[in-house]
Amino acid sequence: MNQPTTLALFCKVVDNYGDIGICWRLARQLAHEHGIAVTLWVDDLKSFARIHPGVDATAQAQQVDGVAVYHWRDQEGTYFAEDVADIVIEFFAVDLPPGYVTAMAQRQVKPVWLNLEGLTAEEWVEGCHTLPSMHPRLPLTKHFFFPGFTAKTGGLLREAGLLEERDRFQRDPVAVTAFLGTLGLTPSQQAARKVSLFCYPHAPAAELFDAWRRGGEPVTCLVPEGVVRDDVRAFLGAEPVAGASRTDGPLTVRVLPFVPQPDYDRLLWACDVNIVRGEDSFVRAQWANRPFAWHIYPQDENLHLKKLRAFIARYCPDIASLEEFTLRFNGAGVEQNQDWLHLWQTLSSHIDQLACLSANWQKRMLENGDLASNLLSFAGSLR
């Protein structure tokens, strides 16, 4: 069996940082851990540069941490068979440049063509994972590859050594204190209940701020710059630029700069509760060994709520407080008039139970392997 050695990954940035976040983690892992020569085509280098300062947002072509990065400007261009990688991945069903597809068909040994789909806990995924789809005109077959939460899916993104690194960090209070200090947190802010808040603009952040302000528990809320800007501005009474902070009663809201991916992981590891959005930070929160709530990307006809409920049914079917908080944060649930302070206090009272849930969930996810290794194993079986 000929093992593939080159891979091209095509990414269009729709959800600002989630799409490129996933693609970059995958590209970097394939290059560093599996020795694959990876080319990452991405249409939005500015978003990429915010999560990786080493990216030149003006360059057409560059090398970044051992990965060839190309600015995918349009669908035009002529490609040749020798330009085509052994594995070609389109992320979230993007349309590959027609010239590239033609060149794929001209290769004597056809590339493995994968459509890397979005993450969902819905049951139908198991039946669609690795299904083939014939090209209508060319001698090419594309296969659907789904990340997921069971052994009948591709698993979750996870680098080798990630959990060991996390454990070392979380067991080292000096390292945690030093890291939070670099973000500007004072000792009293570090001693409070620390919540990272990364959500979409329509999230009920103002209501949550009000609940924390009325509660008796000290809370430090850490919000990346640009996230729920209007609500943060209203609380601060000033522009929510990185470094801005205000304390009102037991609540402190601090605006953080966007940080490189490794530091975002450390932020999740250092906080007591994480509210995350989309897919990339959603997966990272699952490896953080901390309680979290998911603000899912909104879809037409509320299809996202079906996905959300499917995940809740797998992750926390027996912890009503997390289910109620998560659904309400996403604008769903029955008790729409329930007070946010009550929701938060009920959730906080189950922190120990949620910590056990997180640990058990990770054990189950580890049994499924990691997405990059599973993807390469499947690709190798097709050659």
C-alpha cells in the first residue's frame, strides 16, 4: 500500500476564526506528527493572522511552522497533475478551483479526495461517514469524512501530548498565576470564579453580566476583544479595547487581546468555566477538563438547536442545570423567563459533578482515536 505523503487542504473562512482554527490545527498536526507535506489554501489571511501572529496577511505564498500557506484568492488558475497532492481535502464542502479538479483527474494515481464535514452529535452521521460520491464527469471519487463522538466517526482533533501538557499546567499554580498575570489579572481577579466568554454577538451577555453583578460570588469574566462588543461596551462605559477592565460589585469584566492558539488553550485550562462558540473552541473546551457551555453557530430554521440538543443528549443527559443554562444561552428551552442568576447559581452548585462529567467524557473520546490519525488511516486504505 502506497502511503500518501502530500496533502492539500482548502479552507474558506465563514465563522471568522473557527474555520481557520480547525484547518490550521489539522494542517499543523499532519505536518508535525505524521510527516505529511501540507499545503493550506485559505481565502482570509487576516483572520488567520489573528490566531497566529507568524502569518503574513499580505503574502500570496509563505511557510508557516512547516506548512505551505497559499492565499486562495479565487477559482481561477491553471493547475497541472504534478501540482496535485496525494490527499485533497475540501473543508465544509467548499468548491475546489475547477482547474485543480481537472488536474486531479489527470494524475495517473488519483488523489484521495475528502470532504471534511462539520462536527455534530446527530445519529445520522454514523451512516454517512466515509460514504463515496462519484464525480458526474471525471474519474474521481470523493468521500465524506465526519468528525464525531463515536467509534463510527472520525473522532475529534487532538494533538499528541495535549492532555499531558494540560495536566502539567493545571497542576502548577505558579504557571497558572504567571499566565493569568500576562493577561493583566490582579490577584483578586485570579482568586474569583474565572469565566472565559467567547460567543456570537446575539448571545445574552448583558443578562449574564447583570446576574453576576447581582450575585454574591466574585466572578472575573474574560472576553476576547471584539466579542459581544456592544454588551461589553455598555458594562465598561468605554470602548472595549484589549486591556480594558471594570469591576462592579462582585463582577469584573476584562477584555483580552486575541491570543495564539496555544495561549487560548491555556486560557481554557486556567478558567473555572468556559463559554465557547462554533466548533474549534467547542472541541478545545472538551479537552480542557473544565465545565463549559456551548454557544452554537446559528442556522436557518433553527437547525442548530437540533445539533445542540443532540450533543447535550450525549454529553450531559443527567445534569439538568447545564442543559438548562446551555439551551437558554442559545435562546431555547422552555423556561425563557427564568432568572439568569438562578440559572448560574444552580450551575455553579454542580461544578464538582461537572468536573467528573468532563473527565469521564474525555476517556470516552480518547477511545475513538484522534481525527488526524483516523483521516490518514482511511486515506491509506483507499490507495
